[in-house]
Amino acid sequence: MALIVLNIFLCVAFLDTGWEIKPPAYHRLCKLEERTVNCNGKSLSSILEDLPPGTEKLFLDSNHIEMLKNESLVQYQNLQSLSLCDNGLEIIEAGAFLGTRSLSHLSLTNNVLAMNYSVTAAALRTLSALRKLDLSGNLLTEDMVDTMIQHLPSLESLSLAGNAIMRLDDRHFQNLPNLWHLDLQQNYIFEIEAGAFEGLRGLQQLNLAYNYIPCIVGFDLIQLQILNVSNNHLEWFFAAENDAAFELETLDLSYNQLLFFPFLPRLNKLKTLLLTHNKMNFYENLYNRSENSVQLLFLDGNVTNITTHELWEEKRHGNLSSLTFLDISWNQFWYIPDWFFEGMVLLAHINLSHNCLKTLNLWEKEGMKNLIDLDLSYNQLSDLQMNLDQRGSLTCLRSLNLRSNRLHGLPTKMFTHTTKITTIDLSNNPIEICNSHDAGNPNCVNISNMRSLRNLFLAGCELRELVRHAFKGTSLVHLDLSSNPKVLHNGLGPLEDIAKFLQILSLRKTGLFAPSAKIDFSAFQNLVDLDLSENSLDIFPESLSGLKLHTLDLRQNRLRFLPQHAMEKQLGKSLRVIYLSQNLYDCCKLGWRDTLHRLGHVHIADMSEVTCNYSSRFFSAVNLPESVIQNCKWLTADMALVYLVLTLPTFLALLVAFGIIFLTFRERLLQMVKRRYRRSSSY
């Protein structure tokens, strides 16, 4: 009896939610899942009335609902989240949200609410529980925004991205005490008055990216944790001159016009500082420090204040003891001051790429002890000095990028104490690899016995022929020797020590040519990615047939065909992607193409660019003319059959001619034979 009562109670409770007993995934238009209804892209012009009354999340994006009428949602009293993005919505009538007191998330992105913003504002005021509001892309000006959000004290997250806001002052965000996230990106903001965010005491995340802000002076949002001002026109960033403890953890000032390193809060919790793509430099070594200061003029009503900032006052760059990620790439730094890294004791990632550095001294830098990733690529470095003792810098370094500099070598014993390094990129430097006799030579790079090294990039280094045991004692998994035409002049012997470890090998443009004895890959059994492009191979290396390659690049060689039997071995089973264009294939020997297609799992990534040669003319291997196909059939047919076909007409012609002659001169021939062979018969 108790069980029956319990079942009845559960059924009544379930029916009361409005979801009834029919399957929850059923509706004539929309998709139902638990208490979520998805009606996106259904060409609706109004909100449906036959949805389950217990709906809590309703998605109506990409429809044609231009007006949200009064009491449109009155039957959905449990609604908590509503999305009406991309509808062309022009107006929300004042009573549209009556009955939806629990609505906490409202997304109105990409509509035209600017047309009737005051009426829509009246509707929003009825949402006393609203915590997240998205008004992005509605052509709203700052005055419209002020009207629409001034009576929403419950808001915690507000997005006004992609509107027409041009300036902000202290009246715009007065009544939002609970707001912690504010998105103002992609507007036209060029002026922010002092105190514009003063009422937002709980603000933690502020996004001002993609605007037209020229400078930030007197930054004093001490409670802010994340600030994004990237892609603006900033030339200066000055924090307030006080000893307040800022909560700032992430600061993004990338893609601006900064001339000097930003003047950060003295006390902060910065972990990530992004300054890429600016115009920063240090001028301390170029000019007299005493003559380098900047005077800032502040106009506040009728009051004018002038403050002077010393550009070389070290403490003005703030305390960066919590910093772990620093990106100052794509700037104009000619040098890094000796004091710059002082105090950055937790720094793990530094990106100094794409600058103008000619020399760098990392001696006894306390901040280098925890460094994991150092990127110095695309500079003009010809001298690199580092502290390499056991207690010094770089003991935790794992990745070092020195690509595209002017280095001829590296500091002696550089890798002796960097025992955790796994990746080194020395591409496009005029270096040499040390042999066994040059271990202590600073004018070459000693790679041998680096047991932690897994990835080595030496592309475009103008390397001479490698010595036989250049990589002895390493366990390289990825090696790039591209664009070094002399590096393997006598074959693959220098790679024999690492052949069993290599998985990715790039030998693009290394001068490899046909003799198979010099191109024996049989020892590279773990290789999965091989690049042999831009060489002079006119014969497919037979040793590749036994490898388990996934990717093979044979572009820009002199290959005339691929042996079909190679694809019937291990290579054909494992291969997934192959590049074949810009070779000299014979149009009449494309059987390998059909073999690859039959395999099914092999993708010829550049098949549309593959061409073949027929009678000194090149055709697309995908769309061969019918005439070429027919001619190739004749040329590739069985020669015995060809000879038979060619001689048969001649034989028939001779036979016919003989028959005609015989019939014409039959009597004469018979008489002549009779006279010649006539004998008397004996009876």
C-alpha cells in the first residue's frame, strides 16, 4: 500500500513540473532535454505557447522574433535562462517578463534594441533576479546603456561588446554593486573619465579590448584581477602612485603603441603580463638618465594638475615577484637592462622574440631559476652569456628557442647543467655542430650526450657535412635538418645513433639524390613522419617500404613513378597522408595512384596539384585528357598483341593480292604447271 501511495505521489509531482509523461525529447519543432528547450533556427516569429511549463532554459537564437510582447513568457514561471540572439529583435515590451521572476541569465546578442531602448529598459527593470545580461551587438550608445542598466542592482556579469559606446563617465555604472565581470570590447571608446568604474567595488574582470583608448593614467582599480586593454591606441600606462595592494593577476596590453615599459602598481599579484606588438624600448643606455622624465597634464574641470614621472625610476615598474608569464615579443628592444629580471623569482615563461636584441646577459639572474620556456627567436643576437653553474640560472629550462639570430656558437658547457632541456631550436643561425675534438669550442654547438633532449631544429644553418657520431648519447624524437644541402652528403650515417628513437624527421632540401646505398631508412623503425621534399630523388627509396610511416612528403623531387609493390608492404598499411606534387611523373605510369586509392585510408593531400608528363607536355594527373589516356593504353598494352595487330592487315593484304593474282592467271598457271610436270602414264 505504501509503495502504491509513493508511486502516485511521484507521478503527481512529475506532472506538476509540466513535462508530463510523454518522452522528454519530443516536440513538433524544438529539442527537449530535461528542463532545457532548444528552438534555435526554427524561423519562429514569436515564442511558442506549447512548450513544457517547467522549462528552465530556453534557446531561441537565429529566429525572426522582432518583438517580445507583454506576457510572452507568463506560462514559463520556472524560466531561469533565456537566449534571443540573432533575431532582429527591436523591442521588448514592458510586461514581457511578467511571471518570470526567477530569470537570472538573459542573452540578447546581435539584435537592434537601440531602436526602442527606453521601452526595453522598462522591461529589464522587472527582472529582480537577473545576474547575467548580454547586450552585445545592439548599436547601443553610452546614453542608451545608462538607461537600460541603471535599475539592475543584481547584475554580476554584463557584456556590452560590439556596440557604439564612445566615452564613459561616473554615471554609467553607478548602481551595480555586485558586478564582477564587465565586457566593453569592440566599441569606439576613446575617453574614460576618472571615477568611471568607482562604483564597481566588486569588479574583478574588465575587458576593454578593440577600442580607441590613447592612454591609461592613474589606474586605481585595486580589486581588479583581470584587465584586457589589448588592441587599442595606448602610448602610456601609469598606475596610481600609492602603496595600495592591487589584486591584479592578468594584464593584457598587447597590440598597442606603448613606447615605454608600463608603470605598474608597486604592490600587485601579477602572474601574466602580455605586452606583445608594441613599440617599447629601453633608452637608459642611449641617453642621459637625468634628462629623461615625462610631464603629464591632467585636466579635471577647471583644475589643472601636472605630474612628473622619472622614466628610469626602477621601482615604478612595480613588484613582479609573482610573475610567471611575460610576453614582450614584437617590440623594439635593443637591449635588456641588468636590473630588469630582478625580483622575478617565479618567472617560468619569457617571450622576447621579434625584437632587435644584439646581446643578452643572463648571468646570476635570480629570476631564471624557475624558467621553463625561453624564446629569443627572430632577434639579432650574436652574443649570448649565461650563468651555467649548478646553483645558477636555467637549471629548470626545458625549451630554448634561438631561431633566426646571428649566433655562431653557444656558451661553453651550456647544456652541462640544463639537464631538463627537451627542445632546442637553432634554425637559421650560422652555427656548426661540434665533433669529438671540439667539445670546449665556443664557436660550435655540442649536442652529444644531452640525454634529456628530444626535439632539435637545425633548419637553414648552412651546416657542413655532419660527423658520424654528432648525436651520440641523445634520444632525439624529432629532428629537423631542412635547408642544409651539404649536411648528409655521404648518406644517413650521421643519424645512426638516433635512428631507433626518431619519430619525426625532416630532410627537406638536404641534397639527397638517387643512390639507394646512401639513403637506407631500414634502421628508422619508429619513424612516423618523414619529409623528403625539395631533393633530387628520381627513384623511390626501397627501404621506405618496411617503415610504419603515417605521413610522407615527396614533393619537388624527380620521381617518375612510385613502385606499386611498396604500397603492398608495411608502408601501405600504416600510411595516412602523402604529398606528391611537383615531380616528373609519367602519365602512362600512374598505376600507383589507383593503388593508393584502393587502399582507402591513404589521403593524397595535394592530389589536385599533381601533374604528369606526356610528350614533353604536363597535364593534371586528376583530369587527364581522353586522348592521352587512349594513347597510354596503346603504349602500355601487351607488345605481342600490338605486333599481331600491326602485322595482321599486311598479311591479309598479301593473301588477298595472291588470291586475285591466282584467279586472274589460273589457266596459264595450270598449263605451265602441266607442261612442266607432265609424264607419260603406264597402263
